Amino acid sequence: MLLLCAYLAHAGSIKTIKSEVEFNGNHIELAGRYLVTLSPDIETALKNGLSLPFTYEFKLTKPKLYAWYRNFADSFNSTASITYRLSYQPLTRQYRLNTSGLTRSFNSAEEALVALSIIRGWTVLEGSNIDSDDFAGKIRFRLDHSLLPKSYQLTALGDEDWVLDSGWHELQRPVSTPSAEPVP
């Protein structure tokens, strides 16, 4: 039993803490927070120069008829993704997080993983007229094996230590707290 607990403590994982959606005019903004733990094999590969691609993915699940019609009419895409790359720079002893040409540096892996595991204000479905009452969507966060070098794709194939995936989670509307009204 002790060996099983030790094994599970060293296995990598991504756990969903929160996934939310907000409606702003003609687009939708997503926010998510995850808990990311790297396995020792992935940490070693990162320290040895492997850049790790992590991808956030969104999928519209409702209204399906609207998505089908818009896709047919004007190439509307009911899915979206954004990829971050986590790397380690041995000369500066810093971790770097890169997306779309924007790079941030961190002094520790923990700091970089915290920054990587939070996404806010991710705009999806621009130009959509989806009613908030008729909306449903899913989000997931994962280590994207398809963007790893071929040799690591083969290593990751079938190796549980290389499977980092939050799984699909339904987006929730943020709970708004009623503001306290002054008593006359």
C-alpha cells in the first residue's frame, strides 16, 4: 500500500479546479484554473532541454444546430485551442513560458506551472450571437503529444507518466454574489 501511495505521488497529473464562461457582447471569454504536477520523467526531459507543449482546447456543445449552420454558411469554427510551451534554460536557470511570441521567465518550475495552469479572458467564438441561456461548452487542458518531437511521441505512447490531461469539463457560469444594498 505504501508503494502504491509513493507511485501515485510521483505520477504527473492535471486536475481541474475551475472552468468558467462569461458572455461579452458578440464573443465569449473563458477562464480556467488547473493543478499541474509533472512526473519525474517529464521533469527530467524538461531539464534536459525538451520544450513541453501544453494545449487548452474548447468545444461548443450547444447549440449544435447554430454551430452546424454557421459552419456551413461562413466557415464558423465551434472549437478553439491555444498552446503554451514550457521550457528550461540551463544557462540562466530559468523556466520560460511562451505563447504566440510572448515569453515570460520564472525562477522555479513551481512558479512556471502556476502561471501555465491559469487562463483568463481567452476569447472564443468571436462574432457569435449565442444566447447565454442556450450555451453549453467544454474545456480541457493537456500535454499535447502531437507537438512533441517524434522520439518523445514514441516514448509517450502508452506510458502513463507522460499522460497529462484534465479531461473535458463543462464550463460553468461564474456565481455572482448579490451586492449588499444600503439600509435606509
